[in-house]
Amino acid sequence: MSSYHLDDLQISLNRRGASRYQKVSYPVHYGIYSEIRSAQYTLCYNRNGLITTIQGRNQDWPHPAEWLKRTLGNDWVYYFSGNYSNIFDALGEYYLPCFPYPSNSLWNRNPFAEPEVHKALEYTLDQLPAQVSKRIPGRDLEPELKDFLTAVAGTNRTRLWERSCKLFSILKSRVSVLPPDARHVDYDVLPVIIADGCVYNCGFCSVKTGQAFQARSRRDVQEQIRGLCSLLGPDLKNYNALFLGQHDALNCDPDNIEYAALRAYEAFDFAGSAMRDPSLYLFAGADSFLNCKESFFQRCRQWPYRTFINIGLESTDQNTLDQLKKPVSARKNQEAFQRAQEINERFDTIEITSNFVLDPGLPDNHWSAFQDLTRHSLKHYYPKGTVYLSPLSRTRRKDQMRIFSRLKRLSRRPTYLYLLQRL
Ligand code: SF4
């Protein structure tokens, strides 16, 4: 690490943050990053000199342990501590992510309406780049400092937006939702799309594209990987998690899933990442999961990842599935849930998790069927096979929270809310 002063700015280059993702109730920086401290803010930049986090240091900042983080898709997410009340219980994380776009959060917190958050973004994206670009000429600066400051001077809104557009063009898509398990790596996943569209195109769903399921070719996958390597450059070293998109990647040919997972591991050099414990995330449906042969899981176990497969079941009550217009039978969903638990018990590097819907207007049998799976069929608590409840809307939030708390208290599997987060 090297440290410099530039007038009122304290600059540290190539700092080493934590090398493993942690669940803690204070801000943590991961991997290798650089930092600028001004009187008002602490700003962190990735290895391409692009802003990643902003934390206020002044009295007007909403809370000393809260911060803003910019995602690969160029969304700002505000990390709200919730005064450490029931957030961990509900999400399995110490912070509530607040998004600048509509989601299904049950909290009524909009930090983006706060003047200080607005000011911090203006300082970072407008004022600081302009100030830094005026300070570079005529100074005798170390080459590494000059390179960093030149990148900071260019980190304005337009440049960041253009980079995210480049990402979407490499993927030929935007990731409309990430699996809930991506919370284990603070949603810092590299996305590679191996299939578009959806097998079911359920009536209730707000994240579907409406397209029929269509697997991508290996050539397409290879092009995306190459494009990501070139876009991320030196900052690839800060990643070790892969999302194989989109909504039902497990419906692809198992050989192609393996190809994408292993090719990405090698090309992104996850073995040489500054972060430890590589992980892989993908979505599945009941059919694609039940169609997976034992040999797939045997192969998956050999991969250099901890693998999380999230199945969107929504319910094991037929009336509820009909109401949701999800074209899968309750019996098939029950079968998928049982098979998931069997895989969870036998494969220590694989975790199959499942999603269910949460809404006070759903039939009573939805809740009793949920309890049959998560309580009555189990003798004791199981630490694997996390079950997520996804609020269908933001109405009657108190009722939703009350239902969730009751189900969680009775559940014998880890049970959390699923907030829809895009990339
Ligand atoms: S709920 Fe899942 S399977 Fe159904 S349409 Fe949405 S993404 Fe597709």
C-alpha cells in the first residue's frame, strides 16, 4: 500500500481488504482497493480507478456505519443498518440494501431522498472528478498516483453509465434478478448468461422477460467471458463468484453448464483471486432440478466452487400455484423440495435453496403446506437448505412481516426474506 497527500485529500493506493466475505455489523472492504479521504467522505475505488463505495464522515450523514455501494450494473445501493434491529433475523445479513429502483422490500426507507446522500453522490461523481482534473497538470506526481488520479478525474456519471452499457452489451441482456444466495458474497458476482427466457413464464412474476427458454451456445458463452475479462481488466482479481444466468440456467445441457462454470473459473483466474472460497450461483425450476441426474451432482461436487442452486417453487399448494398462474403441479414442487434436501445432506459443497411467495392474500393452505415442508416433516433444525420467502408486493407490509416472523419461528430450516436485487 502507498499513501499520499494531495492538498486536503488523503490517498491510499492498493489497500488490502478482507479476503473472505463476512457477515458483520460494520462496513467491510473486500479485496484490493484504493481510498480517498476528504474532510467529508471516505471513497473507495476499484483496481480500474472506478468508484465503488461512499461513506459520509460528517454529522449530517445518516449513520456512521452506513454507506453507498455501486454495483457492476452501475446501481447505487444504500446499506441501511436499521439500528441493528430485526434486519439480521429477516435477511441473514446485518444490513438492509435500499435500491434506487422498485423492489419488494418490506421496509419503508428511501435514503435516496435524503439531501446528504444526494450531496455525497454529487461530490463523488461531479465535483471531485472536476477538482482532481484541475490539480493534476504541473504537479510532480508519482506515476502510480498520477494514473489513479487520472482515472478518478474521468469517473463521472457518463463514464460509469457507458461502462454499464458495455456490460449489458457483452451479456446481450441485463440481469433482472440475482439469486438470494448471492448475499453470501454481497452480490459481487460476475454474470455469464447461459440461457435466456423462462421455462414457465408464470403469470405473477415481475422479473421475467416473457421470452421462451433458449439456451445460449458455447461460442456465445465464450464471447461473454472474453468480453468480461477485457471490461474488468485488473479488477477481475477482486472477484471469485459466478452467476450463471438467467432464470432457469439448470435447464441447460449439464455439459454446457459445466463448460461455462469451468471456463469462467479459468479465464477469470478465480484461483488467483484476492478473495477466497469461490462460489457459483444459479436458478432452477422444479422440472429442471428433478431432471438433473445424480451424475450431475457428482460432477458438480468436483468443481472448484461451493455451488448454490436456488429453485423457484413459490408454493406446494395447488390453489396457490393456480392463483399465481405457475404451470407446475404442487406434487412436483413437493417432490423437488424433498429431493433438494436429500442432495443437501449428501453433498457438502452444494446447497439447494428454495423460494416461496409471501402475501397475506394467499390461501390458508399455502401456509399449512409451507409448514408441512419446513416443520412437520423434520425432527430437528437443519442448518442447510435455506428457504426464502419473497414478498409479492409492498402492500400490507406489517401483515407480511407478521406472517414471515411466525413462519420463521416455526421453521426447522434457515428461513429468510428474499429482496429482489438486479445487477
Ligand atoms: S417466477 Fe421464475 S420461473 Fe416463473 S416466470 Fe418468474 S423467473 Fe420464470
